[in-house]
Amino acid sequence: MIKKLRRKFVTVAMCSVIAVLAVIIGIINAAGFYNLSQKADETLAVLSENGGVFPKPEKGNKAGGKPLGPHGMSPEAPYETRYFSVLFSGSGEIISVNTGSIAAISTEEAMEYARQVYRSGKTSGFYSDYKYSFSDGAQGGLLIFLDCGRDLSTLRSFFLTSLWVSLAGIAGVLVLVLLFSKIAIRPVAESLEKQRGQRRPAPFSTVAPPKGENHQASKKQKLRVWFEHDRVPDCMKGCDLVYVPLSTPPQRLEELLNQEVNLAVHMPRGMFGREDAVRRQLAQAEEIGVSHVWVGNLGALALAQETDMFIHGGFSLNIFNTASVEWCEDNGLSDVELSFELTAEQARRIGGRLPRGLIAYGRLPLMLIRNCPNRNGAGCSGCGEASSLKDRKGVSFPMICDHICTQILNSVPLEMEDRKSDFSGMDFTVLRFTVENSVESEEKFHAFHSGQAPKDGFTRGLYYRGVD
């Protein structure tokens, strides 16, 4: 998480610098071009008023005397300015061409330039490096071209120079930001470290009683979805969090992140010697950009605390009172799922500041076993990691196996879509999709949003009757 925060800091800082430099360079170069264009228009105005030539200075007016014409032009302007003019008849025929004040353009080229501009119908603008102006006179239409090549070349050189200087400045700032970003975010890192707390044993006699602070739930209850696979329907990608297995291939995790899914990975509920493999998978997921992880036991919590990811406690942590909620807060968890063995009323009465939620749909896990019944019976071939176990009454209980341990799920799903109001006081609810296919998952998702009453074959769990 700290690495991700540092990357964001560097990105924001560099985007700000680039934006400021772009505005400055744009304003300076735009002002330069505007001044060039204004100066050219003033010169063209003097030439148009005088039939395509500069007016002669008054007798006795020497260099350094009063300016030439009403525009305040220098007396040297007639000798420094390069221009040519073309006179058109009323029918658009060329009557005469004056190239006496320019050497770079021949009469034929001047006529070709004039024809192109005349056909365009424009009265002013740029053609190549020439600013032109068209005016109607007593003898016909006069089109004057003013050579701005030298000024435009200077403006282009200045633009390229300013661009290279800006790029060098951006590179320099990037180096400085990279060097000092660690120092800049150090207070935030220290604050997060304190928030996470340190795991240390304490004698039972020193454990403080729960503070008993009343919980203030979020104004808007959030919705999260859980999958035992990585096939996330489009309608659920905007949920507060979308849980997929930690074993999901990295390419699929990147694809979901690129789709702007609020992605979280859930760790296995049973480790049984695979801690090193899980640690590597966690590091790989964090490197890709996943910043949320679900833990269901203390072993998983210890591995998650080695990362900078936000840790979300699962139902199997057995959070059932205020003291356990505060323990989770002290150990750096971001939020928790309360035990589904609580009644809805008991869940609402639990104190503490940590955000909490309840499972609102799904086949609740009944058992987590080390040895798979299928493997001990018919073997793993053809199992497909999902099968079922029947009891003596013929009721089928789905099983999910990851070749390390097996979860036995309830025969019917928990469904609370028409009882959402009983979850008041919760910050979020969770829909768990385990053995459902894509169509069934989408149907249950929409039913939950609409508050549709469930059909036959469901349970309300222990949310009303509690544990006998």
C-alpha cells in the first residue's frame, strides 16, 4: 500500500508540473505568434492604403525623424520589408504583378500564390510563410503578400528551445520527486504502521475490558460479492468489493483491475503447509495492483500483515462480540464480517468503531475438512473440484475442494433479499456465490436489489432463532 501511495504521489506531482509548464509555454508562444500577426497586419494595412507600396516620407524627414504613417512604423520599414502584390480585375483576372520588393519569388510563383488565395475566398491569413491581405480598390482587388519567414523561423526556434528546456526541467523534477517522495510520505507510512498495531503476546490479566463504544453505521449500506471463481458478471463489477480466489491467474486479476473492478482476493480458509505458496501469491497480487485481501483465520491474517494491503476479516474469524471487534481493529483489519451464528439483533448490539457486515446470501459453510470424502472414496479423477455429499435422507450438500482441504456447504442457500431492513446497523452486506452458475448469480443479484421474496428451498440461517 505504501508503494502504491508513493507511486500516486509521484504521478500527481509530475502531472501538476507538466500541466503548469504546458500552460506557460503555450501562453508565451501564443503571445509571440499574436504579436507577429499583429505587426504583419499593421504593415499590410499601410500597403493596402497606399496601393501596394509604402508612402513616401515627407520632404526633409531624415532617418530618426517622425514615424512613417499612422501606425508608427519606422522610416526604415520600406527598405527592410519583403513583399509582393497582385492586382485582380472584377472578373478575377490578374491585371498586374509587383515583385520589385522581393527576390525570393518570381512573377510566375507570385501569380500562382495569388490564384490559390483568390480561389479560397479568404481576405486575410497565412499562405506558406507569407501573411496576405485582400482589399477592394478603384482599379480592382489588390492582394498583398508579406514575407514573415524570418519572424516565423525565430518563433519556431524559440518554441523548440522552450520545449527542450521544459523536458529537461520535467526530467530534473522527476529525479527530485523520486528522491524525496519517500521522505514526503513517511508521516503517512508511520501513521498506518501505528494503526495496524503490533502483534505481541500479553498476559490475560492485562487485557483491558471492551470499551463498549456504540457503533455508528454508514449512512448508505454497501454491497459486496464473493466468488469461488473469477467469472464476474458485468452487473456486479461496480460493487463495493468483488472477492475472487487468491489462486486466480495474474493475467485475469490484471484484466479485472483494468475493468475498474474494486477487486479483493480471498485467502484459503485452510493452510495446511502451503504458507510459502500463499505468501508468493499475495506478493504477486499486490505487485499487480490488488490492494484488498480477505482473511478467514489467524494464519492467513499473519501472512496478510506482511503486505501493505487492506485486510478484511471473514466470518470464520468468529467475530461475535465487542471485544473481538476491537481486537481486529487493534490488529490492523479494515473491517469484519460478523459471525453468521449471531442473530440479527445481537449483531446490531455489538459495539466498537470498526466497520462490520453480514452475509445476506449464499450457501453457508458447514464444515472445513482436511480429507476430501471423494478422494477417500472414488478418487479425485472426474471430481472437477466441485461435487456433493448425500446424507442418509438423500439431501445433497455441495462440496468445494482445492486439493488441500474441502468445504462442505449447506444444502440450501441463505436468502435475506426481502429482509434487508433487519440488517440495519451494518456497514455492508455480502452475497456469496459458490456453486451457482452465471445465470443463477445474476438472478440472485437482481433479486437482492429488488427485494424479491425467495422461492422454496432456502433458509434464514440463525439470524432469528439463534444457537440453541
